[in-house]
Amino acid sequence: MGKTVAEKILQMASGNGESQVGELIRVQPELMPSSNYSINQTIRAFKRAGMKSLSFKEKIVIINNASPIDSGSQSKDTRLLQKFVKDFGIEHYFELGRSGIPSKVISENGFIKPGSILISAEPSYAELGALSAYVIQNSPNEIALSWATGEQWVTVPQTVRINLSGKPSQWTTGIDLALYTLKHLKKPEAEHLLIEVGGEGLAELPLTERLNFSRTMVDFGYSAVLFEADNAVVEYLADRSKLEGNYFFPDEDACYLEEFELFMENVPVMAAISKDGAEITIQSVAEIADFPIQKVFIGGSSSSHFDDFENALTVLGYRSLPPMMQAFIIPGSNLIFSDLVNNGLASIFLELGFEIISSSIYRLLRESAGLFTNDIQVMMTSASLFHSARSTSDHAICLVNNMTAIASALNENLTHPREIYEKNLDES
């Protein structure tokens, strides 16, 4: 029987060519990143177990992305991780001012390569499957053990295959593709479930949108997403990494739990809506008659790359926000923030009435999202922020792509980006 991409990666990492779906195997991960979401739990687990040394400490990356106003205990926690970094000589440490959304820091600094295995106690790294790396989430206790041994026990996952074809429209992004898939592909009941993505349409999907797709799918409950590698991945990593990747493709007779054909040209601009913490409804924007908004968050975990913000400006057309609209730009990392400044995009957003906030504040925002959205209707491009905001009632929230968010902010109501774009053309 043929093998999926994930099975081939696990076979290489374990040396076990006969492993089957559901089998527990031992692998040697090539990267073990942690950030404030899990690092202190992992450090404490490491110390409780009496472990004294690290194996392959060059594989460990620690990212401090905690806001200085996070909580009273945050300073103590920061000192704990800083002491650990110093005591064990961790080379790959990113402090505030040089960090960002953790997965963005990993990809920007060239720590990832196709065909590699990354383990973490945090789900956010799963978007790196867009770079054809297999990202496995485990508990802080298991990660601490891997720090000491350099090994990890993992379960061979069941795989759903998504075959891409066609080309997405000008207004369709990875978020729309993810929401469309979530609407039309019933999630199978499986504890370890991976999505493998490839097909003849892969070359038509920009790398940024693959990252947005991956993050959204994981935030909606899938364990991991794994794209086949192509020239877009090779070119992206060529400027950032000297690591040699391994490029795997599925066998023709690979066994999948399910296969889903995604004709990208047929995918409309989508929205996910939840009112008062109730069940999520996913529809095309054209199907939604009315959804007034008072606040918009663009960026954070998804739609926070430079290309995302540049695309959003094609819709904005230098229109100022309405007087009562609150709109926030959240770059995914300090490097992306710097690019927005150096290329003049930051000043344009500020002049038109947007607030720009750092990725460290985003973490605090995500953990308190319900408090920020009481009694109002809020739009966002981050699925993790969307799910966090569902934790409280008395409000309605909407998840859309970055261009839809811009158009809606200008119109103070859920709006297809094409409507604002054509209005700008008529007035120019």
C-alpha cells in the first residue's frame, strides 16, 4: 500500500518503513520551538522530572512574545524563561522587540525546512505545514522529555486529502478556502487527523494564502495541515535558510480517510458568524443580508503578513475610515511591522484612521477577546481571535478575509470587497 506525505516523513524520521495508521512510533524531531503560551509549563515539567541536561539544544527555539502589561505574574514568568535560556545556553532566543507571532518568527528566521518534523505544545506552529513541514502538537510534559532525550513518541495520523484545482478569484484568500472547506467537508471523527494539500492548482495559491489556510483549519480543530512542497516554498526558503529540505509526494495508491476536490475558482468570498457564543454559521458574503459592525481587527495569527496588508490597500483606495469606526492593524511580527513602516504602508493606514498594535499586545487581546467585544458587533481576520471572542455573550462576531474586513470597515457593514473596489474605480 502506498504512503501519504506524512507517512513518508515519519518513516524517514523513525527508520520504520512498516508503520501503520494509528501506530505509536519514536521519531527524532528537527525543531522544538516554544513561546509564552507553553514555555514556563515546559520548564517546570523539565525541572519536576529532575532532568539536568538538554539533548540537541540547537533544536530548541524560545520566543518571548508576552506583553509587558499582560499580568502581574508575567514579569516573574519572563524571568524564569530568561534564566533557563541563560543557564542552558539556548542560542535561539527571541526577546520582545525581535519576536512576534511565534510561527512567523520560525519561518522568517529560516528554522523550517520541507520534510522536517517540528514538535511543540502550542497549536499556532501548525500553519508551518504550508512549508511542507510536519508539525506535531504534544503536552508540555512530553516536550520537556524531548528536550532531554531528543526523541518523541508520535501516532501515525489518519489523513484527509484536499486536491486543489483552478485559480482563486481576485477576492478569494486562504481564509475563504478554509471556510468553504469547513462548510462542505464534514470533519471525520478521528483523534489524530491531518489534512494533506496538493493538486494541479497548488501553484495558483500564493504561499501567504497557504499559511492563512493552514492556520484557519487548525484553529477550527484539525491536528495539522501539510502542503506538498513546490517552487514557491523553495523560493521562499532560499532567502531565509541554508537547511536542505526533503521533498516528499504521496504515492498514487496512498490510503486516505477521505478525499475532497477543491475547485478554487468556484469558492466565493466567505464569512463565519457567531452570535452570543452560539453555533458558528458559515456562508458566502453574498448570502448574508445585513451585519453592521463597530470594530475590526485585521491581522494577528492570520492575514498578518506584509502581502496581506498590501492586498488590503488595493481595496482601501486611500479612503478614510468612518468617524465612529474602530479598526486595528496587527502585524504578525516586528519584522513585518518594520516592512510596513519602511514601505510606507504603516503611514497610510495611520493617516486613514487605523490603529497599529504590536503582536505582543495581540496575545493579551486574544486571551481577553470577550471583554473587548461586549455589546458590539466585531469583525476579525484571525480564527484564533474569533474563537476566543465566542467565550462571552451579548455580542456578534464575524471572521472574514483581510480585503472583506477593509471593505466592511469602510461601509460599517459586512461588504464584499469588490463593491468598494469598483466604487473607487468609478470615482477615480
